[in-house]
Amino acid sequence: MAPDVRIGPSREMTWPVWMMILGALMAFAAWSTQALGPGVGGTVRLLRWGLWIGLSLFAVGGLALLVRRILAAQGTQMIAGWGGLLVWPGIVLALMLAFALALAPVPWNWQWVSTLLTIVSIVCALVLVLLQVRAGPTPPVREARRALAEGQTARATTLLQAIEGAQDDFFLHEAWTRIHRQEGRLQAALASADRMVALRPDLCFGHVQRGSLLMALNRPSEALDALEEAVTRAPRMAQTHLHLGVARAEVGSEKTLAAQALARALRLGLREDVARLIARYYLYELFLGLEQPERARAEYRRLRMARGTLKQWRAATGELALPLGRRRTPAKLANDIHRTLSKPPKAR
């Protein structure tokens, strides 16, 4: 048997979430116990301590989760630099400050200061919102992206062709990449993805698109380089680790690194049920290849719990921008997972 490989756990609930749950339960237990009866002496003090400790745990866990969310946006914000990471927290804080200043009791001779600060806070929030909007796609590209989301590829193509010579921005080429890929023009899609990277190399999206397209074009070495760059740009984004793990698993020569990437993607929190299903399936296959039957069985059990997701996915398998290579289509991947779940696990 192969030696144990150091691959992180694939749990999806991390310590900030557990801390918030524990704190909420502790605070609720202390508050409800205190509400049932008056209590005496040391009991009251103990319950108060329990209440404050519970609330503190909940607050610390929530703060840690917020920090993780902010850091996870690295490599995905259209406003370059750390300023992009702080835009939405800044908007929330500015609005909270305006709300607090509007309600806070102040002496009558200082009310003008409170009113002025409230107005300044609201203006700051509006300025940040405006910056975020201006950093996004232009109205024609936004309309084309909406058409793509609704399956109206011809309409999206017409909208983009009307502005193709007038602007050259990241979102324009991102939309063209999706259109070319849907219509099977992989080389044209790769050219658009290359332009995405040239315009905004600090964002992970162009690198992810390049990696997926290079895998489809049977250029795995270049694909892995592109996906590793995507992880470098967005190290706390679950989706980049998923793409890298799937590509390494498809190449087959880096099973340990593939399992590490997929486990990290699950820990960071994949939002889509299908993405979690795919990560679990690849982990199951990888642990079998790495001769770790216990972990393979654990992933198999988790896969069986997601059979409802698999059923829905098989009924509506469409575009799946994963680096699957030529040997696997989204429909074939879904069928492979179905066949795996239709028989007992291989690990014994």
C-alpha cells in the first residue's frame, strides 16, 4: 500500500462556522435558562458569563467569516488592488455609520454636526457604489451577457458585433469567449481569453478560461500553467482550486496535488451543488488511485448523499466550463458519476 499522503480534509464547514453555531447555542441556552426563573447568586453570574461568552464566540466567528469573504474576493474585483476588496465592506460600514448617526441622541447645539456626518457617510457610500458600477461592463455588454444567460446566443452576438470596433475591454472579450466556446470555435475562444488576460492579468477569470480551453485543445501542460496562475491570482477562491484539481486529475500525473486542490476547494466553500458533486467524485477516484480506501469510502458516502443533485444535473446537462479535456464531456462526466453510484464502492 502506498504511504499516507498529506492531503487536507475535505470538510465544508470550517471553524468560523462552528464557532458561530456554538456561540449561538451557548447564548441561547444561557438566556433561556435565565428567563425561566430568577436564579440566585452564583447561578445568575454563571448564566451571564455564559451569555457573554456565547455572544463573543458568535461575534468572533462572524468577524473571521467576514474577513475570509473579503480575502476570497482577491483576484476577482474589477477595481484593481486592495481598494477593490474594501469597496463593499466600505459601503456597508458607511451606511451603518449613517444609520447610527441618524438615530444617536446628541445635544441640540451639536445636531448640525450629526446631520453633516450622516450626509457625508451617505455620499461616501454612493461614491463607492458608483465606482463599482463604472468598473463593471458597459450597458451593451451587460445586455449581451444577459442574453447569453437566457440562452439567446444570436442576440448576444448581434449586440457584441455592434460595438466590437468601438470598445476593447475585459467584459467584451469575456462574452466573446463564452460565445465562441458554445459554438465550438475553441481557437477563437482562446484568442479572446488571451485578450482577457492581456487587459487584466490581475484577475483570475481570464486564466481560468485559458486553462479550460487549453485542456479542450489537448495542451495540458499550458493548461496547468494557466490554472496555477489563476490560483496565484485568487488563492482563496474555491472555484480556481476546483478547476486546477480537475485538470490535474484529468492529466493523471499529479494525483496528490489534484486531491489537495480539490479538498481545498471544498474547504473554501463551493457555492454550487454540482461543483461540490464533481469535486467529491474526483476525490473518490483519486483516493482509490492513491490507495487510501478509508478516505475513498468517505467520499463515496458523501456522493450518495448528493444523488438528487446528480439527477437534476443529468436532466439538464449544458455548458460546463471545466478543464475536462477531450475525453470527457459534461454529459459523459455526469454518466460516469451515475455509474459509480450504481454499484458498490471499489474501496474495501
